[in-house]
Amino acid sequence: MNINDGVSHNSHNFSKPCTNPHCFNPNCKCGDQCKCTSENQCDSTEANSHNMHNGSKPCTNPHCNNPNCKCGDQCKCTPNNQCGCNETNPPKINLTKFVDELPIPPVLKPRWKDQFYTYYEVNMTEFKQSLHSELNDTTVWGYEGSYPGPTIEVESGEIVFIKWINNLPDKHLLPVDYTVHGAHMDVPEVRTVVHVHGACVEWESDGYPEAWFTKGFKQVGRYFRKQVYRYDNCNHACTLWYHDHTLGITRLNIYAGLAGFYLIRDQRERYLNLPSGTYDIPLMLQDRTFNKDGSLYYPKQPEQPIPELETSIIPEFIGDTILVNGKVYPYLKVEPRKYRFRLLNASNTRFFRMKLDSGQLMYQIATDGGFMEYPIGVTEIMLSPAERAEVIIDFTNLEGKSIIMTNDAPAPFPTGDPVDENTGTVMQFSVTLPLSSVDTSVIPANMMSLPQLNEQSASRVRYLTLNDNMDKYGREFMLLDNKQWDAPITENPKLGSTEIWYLINLTDDSHPIHIHLIDFQILDRRDFDVEKYNKEGVIHYTGPATPPEPQERGGKDTVRANPKQVTRIIMKFGPFTGLYVWHCHILEHEDWEMMRPFMVIR
Ligand SMILES: [Cu+2]
């Protein structure tokens, strides 16, 4: 969705000339619904303080429609992104790239481990951390005093208990919108619940959005069942991650820092002889925007502010700075040898499409759900929020070289703004360490067989739309199957049954759709006639079905459902019954009704 159309903070769908004397926008089409005041103009949006308001010369930009613009030749207006705003964006901060070393989160030590089970305790607290050496320390939230949280490493099949403990302040670090589901005034402002993304886990330990709890478990949500979660870890070796999942404030809790890696290892992985130990490195990619004082910036209002609300959720958050493992544009010193990297997109909205500026291949070995059948050499990796890919990068014979990982995914994806000189950069690999021993690790010829789920085995097909909608404040928001979070459960697959879901995307955005509990396989994507669907409710395909991209051929728990396409996925539900969720992993969408419960039944 392009929220920069700059016409109206009302609702975008009016077509009558404006009758509001306080509106200065000659293009306003809001009729008698225009809500402009002399201080709050509808052609003026937050983004457009892209000029920082500090110019004093008449504007020379022909694309600028703001008669009061004083940006001289510095005005950055485009036809779609107009300046003249009322909420001040923080001034753009240019932080020097590659001056801070990539942090690698510590591996969490269990409180107890014997042959039967392992027990961890994880405290959530607020603290200050340096995210870049030119920036004052930033107040963040983290697990065990670390952002990202410490990495939890377990063995496939290991029984693990974790007590997640909320020791956060009573006041939220970021602006809460009390109008979105689950975040009304009747609940405490600071609530948490932890979900291990991709975990095969009983529902009571899955981090249901209404199973939240406060400090000392003083107050809990209506689906809270236990203080100590149990993880059976029935997955093969894979890269999972844990993060907050509280109804209505997930976007804020994760943005504040509540995310970490959860790695499952197994015997097969060890037999593969991949780069391991210090050569096996998780990379959590995120975008943030900072205030001058180093604090995290998260908008209180969308670009078209909602005058009735002190704080309103925004359609998407796009940060202007990229961080890896909680550090802005870090560098990593590497040896001239092979490394295994576990890439995770943990941003709120931003997609990443990564390349190496050396032009060299990355060898992808795993998807969300673990190993692929065989490695594939790729020049770019695309990850929407919550997706993971594991790659081997070979720095052999590159002594002395510096290799930059770049990003060129527009934000929001696919029709948003292009990246700039900052957001187009992710991190740098500097091949400056001496080879400490001969590299005997390999890029295996094949990893494991992945039987394709057979379409004929599906006992149920579901047609599920991704929709645009409008709330009572005139804010555009997204739905799944045209239903809100609180509507009765409609997806109730039987334990052990196989289903095919048609994700029918009627919106202009690409949505990363995540289903809890299970891994699925992508069958295909296919263009269809959205207009005809809206009118007649039938899918009329306008192109051939395209198979998943090579880099998506493996177990997946998050899939990009592209605009104006039907994306088909197939999955078998189990091994647990109970209440789970499926949702868009753009966190602003998830928090604002693009999430639905589902129930696995006997
Ligand atoms: Cu979405």
C-alpha cells in the first residue's frame, strides 16, 4: 500500500471537491469530510518532514506542491511524497558505516540440564545498549539484558522448559495505540508473551497473543495457561527465532528489542560437515529510525494523522537505518574460508533482497524449516519479515578484500520507495583474519530428501482472501478472509489431515503469511483478475501457475503472498491439537487485524 499519496488523512476514497476553508490542498477530494485544521494539513504528511524544516530559501523543486516550502534546492518532494508536514520526523542521522564490529549474541546457559530435560529462565528487562559508536546508548528492551536476546541452542527432540519472565517497567517505551485489538485501556500497558517462531509445540506454550502476562504474572490474558513453557523440539535442525507476540503491541515489543535466535541442531547436520562453531553465525536484520539523542523513534501517527487520536497505529513502519544483530551497519572480520550464515529478517515491515557487492554466489542450504534437498548457488536472497535462509559464503582466496552485503528491496514491498545510500547497505565482511586452520568444511552435494506433499492427499481446500478494509477513523487496514481477530474460528483442520490453502491476495502489498505449529510447502503462485473476484467472487486466472522459487523449495512457515496473485500452500496439521494463530508477519498488519486464530481438532 502506498500511504504517501498525500491527498487525505480522511480515507483516500472521496471524490468530491473539498469544502473545508481550512484546507490548503488544491487537490483535496474530501468533500465535506475534510478534517484539515490550520495546523494540520492534509497534503502534508509526516514523511515529508523529509526536509527537516530547517531551510529558509524558497523551494525550487517543481514536484513540490507546498506553497510554504522553504527547502531551497534541498527539497526532496516527489509527486507521491509531499512535504509540509505537521509531525516532525526525527532529523535523518547519517551514521558512519562499518565502524562497529558485528555482535554475536551469547548462547544462553540452561539453569538445569540432565538426560531428561533442560530448563532455562529468561528475563525481559529494559536497559541501555550501544547500537552504533556515534550514537548515544539506546534504551531498549531485551531478553537476559541483551538485544537481540541470547541464542537458545537445543538438540532436535530435546525436551526444553523455559520460564519467560517479564521484568519490564509499567510504562511502554513506545507509543501505544489504545484503539487496536487487545490494547484497549482495560489491560495493563506493558504485557508480554513469547512465541518461538517455527516451533512444533503444544498450544499452551506457543505464545498465544491473548496468553500475555505482566511483571510477576500479576495479570494475565484470558488464554494464559502456564508460567513455564514446554518445547518438544520435534523439528529437524533449523533456524528458528523467538519474539514477542502480545495482542495489539507486538510491533512495539519487537521494535523495542524483544527478539532472539532459537537454533535446533541434529545429528544429520553434524554429518554434513558444514562450517561450524565460530564459523556458524546468525544474522538478524532489522531497520530502525533514531532520534538525535540515540533513542528509538517510532511514529505516534501515520502520515495522514488521525486528529481524534493522541496516538494511532501506522499502516507500515519503514526505518531509515539497517542493523544486524542490534548494531548499525556492522563489519565482521572473517578468515579466508567458508562460513555458514543464518539470515533472519526480523524487521517490522521492511523486506530485504540481499546481494554481495563482489558479485559472488551465496550457497543457500536451508529455508525456514531447515535443510533443503541440495544447496543452490544464488546471487541474491529475498527475505520478507520472519523468513530465514541459511547460506554458505566462501571467502577463500579473498584475503584483504572487503565485501559488502547490499539490499535493494523497495519498502513497502513491492511498490514502495527504493532504498537509499543507507538502507541499501546491510553490513561488511572484511577478510582480514589469518586462516587459523585448514578449512575442511564442505558445501555438501545434497543434504536430505524432502518428500513433496501430494495434492491428492489433501482432505480440505480453503480459499482465504487477503483484504483491504477501513476502520471507523478512516484508517485503511488489512484482514484475512475478511474477518477480524475476534470473529469465530473458521479454520479448524483435523489432527493429521492435509489441507491446501489458497491465499487470495486482493491488496497491493506483498504479505508474509505465517502459520504457527506446522511447516508447509509452497505449491505455486498464479496471477488472477482481482476486479472480477471482487465483483463475482470467482478466481479467474490470467496467467500460468509458477512454481516456488528455487530458494523457497523446502519447509516453510512464512510465505510471501504477492499482490494480485493466488499463492497455494499445502500442509499436514499436527502433531498437537489446540489453539494457534496464522497471520501476516508485517507487524503493523498483524497488530491491526491481519491475524486469525485456528484450531487443530481431533
Ligand atoms: Cu500484511
